[in-house]
Amino acid sequence: MTNQTGASATAAATTAVSFAAPVFVPDCAHQIGIAALLQAAYMGADLKPLGTQLIAHLGENPDNANAMMDLSIILQLLGNDDSAIATQAEAIRMQQLYRLPTARGGDVKLRLLAIMTAGDFMANTPLEFMLGNSDVALDILYISADRPLPAAAELPPHDVLFIAVGESDENRPVLRSLAGFAKSWKGPLVNQPEKCMQLSRDRVAILLQSQPGVCMPVTVRAERATMMQIAAGSRNAADLLGDGDFPLIVRPVGSHAGKGLEKIERFDALAAYLQQHGDDAFYISRFVDYRSADSQFRKYRIALIEGKPYLCHMAISENWMIHYLNAGMAESAAKRAEEAAVMARFDQDFAVRHRAAFELIQQRFGLDYVALDCSETADGELLIFEIDTSMIVHAIDPVDVFPYKQPQMRKVFDAFRALLMRAGGRLHAL
């Protein structure tokens, strides 16, 4: 599943598959967590009764921060974004530290402390999905403007520190603060915050511009006034971009999962777009037609773990704006067969074809863990859509429909675990 949130994620999921939903019981001591709740939504569960149950539980246990945090996740899945953010803020006010149910049966070989911040599903690296049913215990410490990072000596016990705060305008002050902290931090640390700050769409485009084997169109951040000038015909988009003109790809700054993303063919269509989207700033770039020879579009989600690429999913669609859920993968045996074949030979085929591009990305950004959405151009270059640390990488697809995904995702999760063990000096625990 790609980075869809709110009601759109639940609605899209329930159109693809529908299974018996798990039953949750609110617990004062433990959080259900985003991984279990999002999987329940994906399986067609109606989360409203659980939300009602959590509200009743909080009426009798108003200080249960775990239940409050779970309620915020459900509200977000149901599309109640404002209420979700307010509920999450209240949970963080009550409690900064949360233990997630990742380690199996107390068999803990490494304690991971992740630093996160308030926000939606795209605000932080969703570590739960990669660590579920493992021997890595995950603690999350939330920081915000009024709940700053404690002094190093006051951090909870841990073996490895993971900077999970994703790049965004909202998170940039937090990342700057963490960058200062990281300069004096002596312990094992995964994903340097200063490097995370390089992942804005326009910065990524600058760092990859005109590099061999890589295609990423110039991406420019344009304020609304500039967009209005282009829409009025008084300013030329080509002058702003330098590498192309209409059709343009336009999206609000800070948007994910295709929210507000459109292909604009003419400047008058841009005027209509701006009437519908009141955002203050937008990212624009030229559109690249990345159709394959069969006129289908293919998009790959790849995790780079210590620089090595791992395929997480491939979506195939006749629509240029692909999300895994709207690509009809669950409904098409032929598409699933192709995805399975690509996964089976990825290390000998796709990864080899684009080895230089992956090495370049690792060199430019230098992150221990990052993910990218990409495709291939007609002339064989790696077409980059986005590079981010906050993409959801998961194994929640139904096994009977996607039997080939479990072994593939186990490779990804094992590599991620090895990264953490290596960082903590515990590789022998493998």
C-alpha cells in the first residue's frame, strides 16, 4: 500500500479486499499501534466501534495516553484529520514515551529508541511495519515545540537511536534542533538529521540534476503569487523550470499520496486548479511520460538500506498517477504475476541495470535508511518521483492473494534488522 491516509486509505482498502477484522481491547499498559490498526482497515474492519470504545475507556481512564494515541490513529484513518491531530497532541502532552508491540514474547536482542514528532502518518518513519514480530523492542519518544528532546543523559535506555522525523516544512525546525543534538551525540545513531533535511522535493531534484542514469525533472517551489502569474499568462513556466513547459505536474507543498497532485496541460487549466486549491505554495515540474511499450505505467517502491536497494512493491496501471491500491493489483492475476517475477529477479535485473543510479543516490544523501518511488524512462534511466524516510514499507497484504510478498518483505526486514544490529554493535545476534 502506498502512502494513503485518512478515509481514502480505508475506502481504497475495502474496495480491494474484505476479511474478518481482528478484535482489539484497550489496554492501559500497551498501545495497539499504527501497524495493527492500518492492517485492520486494509482488511475491511469498521474501526468506528473501536473508536467509540476508546472514547468510553478514556472517559473512565482520562490519563491513558496509549488509548489516546490509538484513538488519534483511528480518527486519522477515518479522515477526521483535525480531531486526530488534536487528540495526538493531547496524548503527547500526557506522555512523550511510547512502547510499541514489536518484540515477540520478550525475546529482545536490541532496544531501539526512535525520535518522532507530532503529525500524520507521513511525518515520521513508520518503523512498526518493519519491526513487527521481531526481536527489536521499539520505543518512540515524541518531541514537539513544547515537549523538547530531553538531555542526552535523561534519554530512556536503548542500544540504538533512530532519527525518524521526516522532512517537511513543519518538521524542519525539529530536524534543525536534532542536527545540533547529533553533533555532540556519542552513541549509535541511524539517519543523521542533517542529511534528512536534504529530502525536500526541490532539493532532491537539485542534487540529482543532470546525473548519468538518473532522470528527475527540475522541481521548483513556487509561491501562490507566482502560480497566479503563470495561470494568467504573464509569466512563463519554462522560464521558471528551465527544462520544460506544459504539461506540468503540480502539487501543494507538504502533500503526499497524490493529494492535490494533478497534471496541468495549459495555463488556463492551472487557473482552475488554483481556484480549487488554496495552498500558499506548490511544487511544479515538467511531466515525464514514463509509459512502457505496452502503454502501462509502472511504479516501484524501493528501500535503500545501507545503500543496497530492496524492492517493496511494483504497481502497474494505465493511469500515470499510480497508487498501489488504485492500480487493481488485487484484482489482476496477470499484474501480480509480473510483480512476483520482478521481485524474484530484482537483484539480478533491475538492481543491476540501475546500480550506478542507486550508488549515486546513496552518495548524494548518505542516509542509512531511505525509500524512493521511481520508474524507468523509455531510454532506460531511473526516473525519480520522490525520496523520503517516511514511506510506508509493509507486509500487510493478504497472503492468499499475494503469497510472493512475504518472502520478499522478509528480505527487506532482515536487512533493516541487520542495519540496526550493526549500528548497535550486535551483528553476532543475527
